[in-house]
Amino acid sequence: MTNKIETINLSLWYGEHQALTEVSIEIQKNMVTALIGPSGCGKTTFIRALNRMNDLIEGVRISGEVLLDNEDIYADSIDVVHLRKRVGMVFQQPNPFPMSIYDNAAYGPRIHGIKNRGKLDEIVERSIRAAALWGEVKDRLNKPALALSGGQQQRLCIARALAVEPEVILMDEPCSALDPIATTKIEDLIQDLKKEYTIVIVTHNMQQAARVSDMAAFFMMEEDRAGVLVEYGPTSQIFTNPEDKRTEDYVTGRFG
Amino acid sequence: MAIRITYNKRLREIQDEVLLMGSMVEKAIARSIDALKRRDLKLAEQVVEDDQKINQKRFAIEESCITLIATQQPMAGDLRIIITVLNLITELERMGDYAEGIARITLMIGDEPPLKPLIDIPRMDEKARDMLRRSLEAFINRDSDEAIRITAEDDEVDNLYDQVFRELLIFMMEDPRTITRATRLIWVAHNLERIADRVTNICERVVFTVTGKMEEIGASKY
């Protein structure tokens, strides 16, 4: 096993409120890592810290380190646009751009300077295929993305993230707006994608975490601070024999 | 804060049912030996008949477990309890079959004259039932230390079995006409030995419930 991302004593404050508390975790390459915990525990803040999405929020203060392939992503030398190309993100609500299916998938590569039509065609097909959507949209690539169903839109968003050839994909509750069938498709897709990518997923659905992830991290909040990493380990252990009483109480549904 | 009230209630009910099934099995074993000692064929028939109730209880508990898994998704410690219950009821059902087997042997013996007074077989019965009762208590109390202690006691039952076997062997060597009757008693002792052995399986599951570790504790001689 190799580390893809490592955080060392990562703390984060929104103004006075501490949202992450000295989180140290090693996220393994080509594995699915699920972040679980009650609302407000800091899972989303944590995942957003992994590609510096929190930079956009005013009043955020960070200490500690986030290493991507052993390189600190908060170092001055880091190009944030390049970082977000390497570490892509898929959000809770499918958010395709109001343009065609093709243009959604081609959006990232175009931003990164690819203009050649043949090359773009190839990237679009490859990424839409990788997102398990190709069969459903190949005959209507020029139709508006917003005409797709919610589940298809979410897979298009995954295709859009894949088009720039990221190394890590962060997913923030990618299925919570989807119906069970669409959810199953995304979950199957996640299993396919982990062969090529490292995936970190935030989910409120514990069963989903148990189904899709290899490793699971349980976060909690305490009285005056959030983002406390309680336990991190193989998913099979977290869901059958957790070490910490608080994890046990959470996964058995006795609090949270 | 009370949370998952219905779920907790179901989980407790299932464990209560296991205790109930355990006492049904214990009673079946005690009655089967009692019937053998007293040549009470009516009681032996009752044991055979009652085994159906044990089998039904097992299926009822299994169904409750399946429903709980399907509807409530037990996790972690709760999941281990449910998995343990599924194993326990299989062991208990089988012990019930052994009791039934002993009762059938009594029916087979019918009114043949006794070979010898029964001494070690009732001892095996008492020991095995004591182990059974305590193993289920250990499950309810989540007492893995007690479970490990009970497992060690299986040797006593094994030794009694050896004794019964040797003694009956001598009978058979001295007088081959006793072979049929002696063999039947060996079957009885063997069934009791198996019952105690299955108690050790229950004990292993108690350890699993508490620690999450699956391991064989002290393999039996037989």
C-alpha cells in the first residue's frame, strides 16, 4: 500500500470555530476511503481541504500539512489550478454546466489548453465511457446536459472530473440527491474507478460507506471543536469490530 | 438519550428467545436421560415429539434475525450478536437432535433387562447441561472469560466418555451377548459427548461476540 495523500495535524478554523482538529491520516492510493460521521462533524471541511476548496471561503485559517505524493499542497509554490486538476471533485447536487453533454466533458481539457478537435473527441469519449454513461448518451452528445436524468447528470459530472485526468477524486455525498438505481450505478462506477484513481467519499449513508469503501474514517465533533478523527481503519473492521466505543455507538445507530 | 427503541427491543427479544430455546434443549436432554434411567418409554416418546418444537423455535429465531438484518441493518457489536445467535441456534437445534437420538435409543431398548446401573452417563448429562446453561449465561453477560473456562471443562465430559467406553468394552468382551445393549449405551454416551462439544462451539461464539475474534479454543479429543 502506498500513501497518496497524508495529512499531518491538520487543523482548520472558520473564524473562531475550529472545524478540523489535528487530523492525521494516510489515504491509500487506488483505494476508496469513506469519511463518515454526524452532520457538522467536519467531513466536508476535511475533503475540501484536500484540494484547497476552503481557500475560497473568507476567514479560514489552516495549520498542519496536507501532502499529495509527499508534497505540501499548501506550500507557496503550489499552483492551485494544477492542484485541482490532480485532485478533482464531485458534489452532492449534480451540477452540469448549461451547455451540451459534449461541452461539459470537454470543458476541463479546453481550459487546460487542448483545442484539437480529434484530441477532444477522444478525451470526451474516454471520460464519458469511464463514467459508465457512454451507451446512454453517445447519440446525443450535442443535446443539453440539463436534459439528462439526475443520475446521468451526476455521471456526466464524474466524466467532467475524469476528463482532466486527475489522480484523486473527491466525492462529497455524490448520491444523496439520486434515486436507488442511479445510486447503484454510481457505486458500481466507484469500484471501477478505484483501479485508476484514488477516491475519497463523504457519505451520510452508512450502508453506502460499508458497500463502497476499503477504508473508513469516523469523524466527530466535541463541545467546542469539530473535525476530530476518532477512528480510521479497514472498512470491514469499522463496521464489524470498531475499536472505539464512540465509533461503535455511531455505526450501530445509537447516536448521531 | 433513548435511541432506536424498537430496534433495541427486537435485539433483546431475539436474545430472550435464544435463552428460551436453550432451556427447551436442556430440558430435552435431562428428560432423555431420565427416560433412559427409568425406562419411561412414554417420556422418551414425548422427547421425540417435542424435538419438533425445538426445530420450529430455531426457524422462528432465524426468521427474526433475517428480518432484523433486512430492516434495521445491525452493525458492529450488534451485528456480531446476530451472527452469534444464528450460530447458537444451529448448535442448540443439533443438541436437541442428540437428545431425541437418546430418546430413540431408549425406545429401542424397550423392556430389555438393564446391562448395569447407570452411573457415568448421568454424570455426563449433568456436566453437559451445566456447561450448556452457563455458556448461554456467558453469552447474555458477554463474559468471554467464563466462556473460555467452560470450554476447558469439556475434558471432564471426554474423560467420562472414555470411562463409559472402557467399561462397556469389558462387558462386551466378557459376554458377547451384551454387545447390542452395550453398543446402545455407547451411543448414548457418544451423544452426550457431542452435546458438550457443541457447548464449546457456543463458547467460541461468545468470545467472538465480545472480541470479534474467531478462533478455536481448546480442540476436543473427539
